[in-house]
Amino acid sequence: MKILVLGGDGYLGWPTALYLSKRGYRVAVVDNFLRRHYDDEMGVNSLVPIEKLSRRISTWEMVTGLKINSYVGDLTDNSFIYETIKDFMPDTIVHFAEQRSAPYSMIDRDHAVHTQVNNVVGTLNLLYAIAELNPNIHLVKLGTMGEYGTPNIDIEEGYITIEHNGRKDVMPYPKQPGSFYHLSKVHDSHNILFACRIWGLKATDLNQGVVYGQETDETVLHPDLATRFDYDAVFGTVLNRFCVQAAVGVPLTVYGSGNQTRGMLNIRDTLACIELAILNPAESGEMRVYNQFTESFSINQIAELVKECSDDNVEITKIDDPRVEAQEHYYNAKHTKLMDLGLLPHYLSKDIVKNIINSAIKYADRVDHLAINPTVGWRNTKSQLITANPAKN
């Protein structure tokens, strides 16, 4: 099977490409290196050094004897994605190629517009290319649990049965996204569902929780194969941020009450979920939705776990929440479909947290303390772009 990984230079796209290549698939990656440009813009870089894509690919071939093809271009350029699909002729397309940061999308109008144009237009171009070139291509699209928000009812996997005025129907689950980034993902989901219905496309929408971890069986084969480790307040996830703060001996900064709850999963489970979706494709005309996470934690629970795993007496401090979000909320999201397909989860443990902290300690000299503090507030509309120190190579 031939698989095209869009966003194949990114945090998840790169280890996905390696994982699939190692498992016998013919893999090609697409990227325009926009994520690396964001590093330059924000003045911060991956905590773990990462190599250029060309070197990554050549090292992979040297270490394993396996080849990965690459295409450099932008999905908002419709001619590029058409020519790429015609050249590689994939059976499956795994789509990571989007601006993925909620804070980045909330910096100001320009960043909100960029996020929505990049994400929505890129996915629309992709849908048209699949429909016109080969509707049998299975699209595996990485969505986010953030599409749902925090409703006061159980969150189903994509669809909900509604009874209204004596009639019943199955409809897409109502969405309450929390940022312009999350809104772009909602627009993607609606566009994909529409394209499946009118053109008979086949798609799997993976509403992914917060991913943690930086190492996989493939990335540890050689230093050149490492993937990103983002810890800053704009692109870093909460567990990474806490682990870096613990590593450098500063208080763990909890936004607001800390009772906000999120679904989470190990990076290794992300790779397994993607393969399960590939091996069990949707039918023509179908857009399946899987909630891709394995367990849920409040921010306070994550902070306490990191504190327990730290060698030093790390403190936890509460700061004003820069986001507009419920501080106390009900959260019960269903996530059984991937388990039913055979997912064997790696649950969050003290050993895993200690491993992340040790990685942060190893590269502690690369930590930019200014980058950890939040600078983007949801209530502001004017530019809030405050860069940290120049990115370290």
C-alpha cells in the first residue's frame, strides 16, 4: 500500500512516516516547512534538536535500507497537490498538514486568517484533488477533540442521535470549538462530510486528544531521526511545558482553576491509531469519526503527577487563564471505536513522565524561560506577538 503523509516533517507526521515505512508501506511525505518558519517567527525552537527533512530521510535509508519519497510544496497551491497525487498515486493520504496551535491562531486577526486559510483551503484543495483524480483514495484526517468543547452531556464519536418533535435522526455532534484554530478543524470536518456525501469519497476523521511523548521505536534508532519537542506557551502542550518547568526548577504554571479536563494519548498510540484507520478504511460515501485518546486528566492532575516525578521540590502555582474556557465542567467523551479495532494503549505512567523530564534535563541549556510564559490572551484582538530569545540551533 502506498501512503502519502501530508505534514511529514512535523511532530507527528515525521514519526508516522517512519512507523509506516518500517511496517512495509511505501511512504512519501509532503511539507512546506511552515512549522519551522513559525519557530523563526516566535523566536523559539524545538527543545530536542531536529535535522532538516532531507537529512532525516537519507539517515532513515542508511539505517534501515528503506526509502521515503518527499515532495516540497503547499496545499493551498492546488496545482501542487494535484501533481503530487498524480505522481505518487497513493492508496491512502494521512493529513497532518495544518497550523495546529490554538494560541497561535489567537494572536491577532492576521494569525486567525492565516490559520483558517491555510487549514480550510488546503483541505478543500485536497478534497477536490481526490475527487477528480481517484475517489477511492482513503483520507485519514487528523482532527481534534477541541472541536467538541466541553458540553454538559456525553461527547459521542462524531455523531449523535437526536429526537425532536417526535422525529429521530443521526446528526453530526454539535461543536463548540474554543479558538480560531479549533474552528478551522470544525470547518474541515463539515467540508469532508459534505465531500463524502456528494462525491462518494471515503474518509476517517480522527479527533485526537493532547499527544505526549517524543520518542518512538523508530525515532530512537539515530539522533537524526528525532522528532520535535515543543514546550513554549504557543506550541507546547501542557505535559511538555510542565516537564520542562520541572527540569529547570521553576514552578509549574496552571492556568485558572486547573480543573479543565482533556483527553490525552501517548505518541506511540497515535501511530497505532493511524495504522488501524488505514487497515480498516471507510466505505465510499462515508466519513467515520473516531475519538482518538486513551484517558482523561484535569490540568491539576497532570501538574501533581509531574511534581511527584520530579527529583526537586517543584512548586505548583495558579495563574490567570489566558483562554476563555469553562473552569469547572462535565467531561465524558466516548472513545471505544479504536479500542474495538484493536488499539492496545500505553497509559500515562510515572516512568513515562520521568523519561520526558530526563529528556528536558538533557537539553536544559536550550530552554528559553521567556517562551514558557503565556503571552496570548483570548480576549485581545490586537497583535500579541511577543517573541522569546532568538531560536537556538
